[in-house]
Amino acid sequence: MAELHVVGRIVGGLDFEEEALFCKWGMVTDDGRTDARRWNLLEGQANGQTQVDTSKDGPMCVWSHPVDLHYSTTTIHGWPKFHLEVWSQDTFGRNFLAGYGFCHVPTTPGTYELDVHCWRPKPQSWMEHVSGFFLGAYPQLKNADLIWRQDDRYRLATVATGIVKLHMNVITMGFEKQGIQQRTHAQ
């Protein structure tokens, strides 16, 4: 079987309006279908959460949260996608959505610095605008799969909210035995 190692870290959040932020993240394979599990997680956690950090001392909330995953597979279909939700926390400990984002794990072995551009649903009514402005209670997705699925996302009205920086090392083994040729990553 072919193997994929993803080792890196969620560096932090940049350019968000909110100051105290944390990130919930996850890795999805096989396009989230449970009927055809072609990717097996051998080691690591496929989801997690960072600590809360404030950007009062600089332009970025620094999380430096480790990511270390090891998969086995027989195909490139359903290649892993990294998805995340950024949340803000107020002084009373209440959590509010700051943004959603996702990126594809690079298919070529190498070291990557990735920027995940985040967004959130745009308030549609006057009441949603007021609630978002005064309370931070912006609209949220009912189905979190829309973060990384492409089938229904095109209908969403969204606003850009910030960027999450990722540092990712991708290591592959045995894909040639599965008949898959790979190129090397030029840095």
C-alpha cells in the first residue's frame, strides 16, 4: 500500500478583526464518504483544536499547533483536505465564529508554507447585521461539510475574514507500486 505522511503545524491566524482566536481543524479523505474508505489513518489525530491566543501584541494570533498524520491508501482518489474553523472568544468566555477555510494537502512531497483564506457566511437580513456587529453572532453553516465540499458552496454569499498560516511537510512512499508517478516539489 502507498503511504502519506503529513507533518507540520498550524502557525497562526492573521488579519482577523477579532483579537482572541482559536482554531478547530480536521483532515477529511475519500470526500467524506463512509461507504468507500480507501484511506486508512494509521497514526495521528484527524482533528483537533488549538489554544486561544490574542493578537494584541502583534498582527498574528500564534498557535504553533502540531499536526502529524500517517495514512495508507491504494488510490489518489479522495486525497486529503485540511479544513478549519476559526473562532473568537470574548472576555466572558463566549465563542463566536470568525471564519471557515480549507486547502488540499499538496500531492507532491516537499515542505510547504500555505495560506488558508477564511470566510464566513454574509449576513442577509438587517437583524443578522446588527447581531453580528454588536454581539459577534454571525450566521453559521448548518452543515460543516460545505467548508470543503464544492457541490453546494457556490450558492453561498460570503465575506473574507482572515488568513490561517500552515507549515506542512508532505512525505509519500510506495505510490510508484500503485502505478502513480510523482514529481518533486521545486521550492
